[in-house]
Amino acid sequence: MTEQTEQRPFHWPEGKRAALSLSFDDARVTQVDTGIPILDAHGVKATFYVSLAAVEQRHDGWRAALANGHEIGNHSLTHPCSANFGFARRKPLEDLTLDEMEADLLAANDRIEGLLGVRPTTFAYPCGQMYVGRGEGVHSYVPLVARHFAVGRNAFDETHNAPAWCDLAQVFGVDGDDHPFEWLKPYVDRAIDQGGWLVLLGHDVGSGGRQVTHADALNALCLYATDPAHGVWIDTVAAIGGYVRQTRGF
């Protein structure tokens, strides 16, 4: 491998130094009531990987989010995860086939399009797990996501994405829940220093409990990322992933 290939230079648009996408899973009520008003106050567009029953409960709120420029993404129809989670044992990943997983993803796209009038172009892996089957019968379903979506977002990863190198079918997602802004800021700063694309994931938005993005941390993060002095392009997973694909040509 040549030094030029190893470097593989990449440039963000308009002189930006890094990119940031805020994403939230499961269409939780607090995203509509607390999270989206914070985002809208800063003009920040985020990506929401929705669960269908939750969308139906707050249908008007999610239609308003779309109208305000937020992205609606696919998070599967049945949210299949490992049977190690008690909530997943009715039909866990270990018992699914690739054909069944593909049918689940496409059915979710159909339902979302029927409810909200938009067909998702990005996907978030439930529980950050990318397989079906067990033992010698395990198969990755990353190729299915690559076939049907422009971007697949993983979960609970350790760092930002290197835009010249990352696999868009399994983009790293860093957990933004349960942390103050002071914990999140170094991740943004490292992305700025290295020209990366940081994708944060969250669930509820509020002030306490498990899987909750702190509202004050979200507000501070939006303030920091939208300050022109920091050179961050903050946008949806679809927008930034589309730019990465177009710029690289693959």
C-alpha cells in the first residue's frame, strides 16, 4: 500500500473541519417533547430511527419533525436483538434467517412511508447487532443493509468515523446517553482534530434515568457545534453520508 493511498485525503465542504450527526432511536415521546424543540432552537437537523408503534402514538409530532428538516430512518419493524436480552426472546436474532431479516427491514420502510410519506434511506442496527443465526450458522446482515440503504449506523462504538475509509453500511455510532457535555466534548474535539465524522446516538431526552440524553448536554452540544469558530458541519446521517459517498465515489 502506498503512502498516498494510506493518507487518502478527504475534504469537508465550505472549509469545515469535521462533521457531526445527532441520531436518536425508538421514536420515544421525549424526543418529540424535549429533544426536537432544543434542536429546532439551534437550527440543528437530526436523524430519528423510529419504532412504528411509537410513531403512531405521536403521529402529528413526527410529521412536524419531518417538515422541520429532520430525517426519519429505519430501525427495523420488530427491533430484533440477541436472546441474551429478555425482551427479545419472542423472536431473537439467533432464530432469524437472512430472508426474514430482509423482509423485516423492507416492511419497516413500507410502514414508515405509509405513515409519514417518506421512505428511509438510512438504517440503525437494533442493539448495535449485525447478525442472524447462531454458531456455524451465523450470517452478517450488513450486506442486506448495504443493498437497501445508503448508510447503516452501528451503536456503542468508541470513536468517530474516518470519512475516507469508513464502511457506510456499518458507520460507527458513539453512545451520547447518560453523559454531561464535558464527557461528549472530547469526542467532538477529536473529530475536529482528525477531520472525522462523529455520529452520536441517544434514546430519551431529559434529565435522568437510563438511556437518557441529558437535555442540558444536548443544548450545550448544539451551541458548541454550531459555533462557526469550531468548523463543524452538523447535519443528518443521510446528508453527511451522502456527501461522503459522493466525494469518495463509492
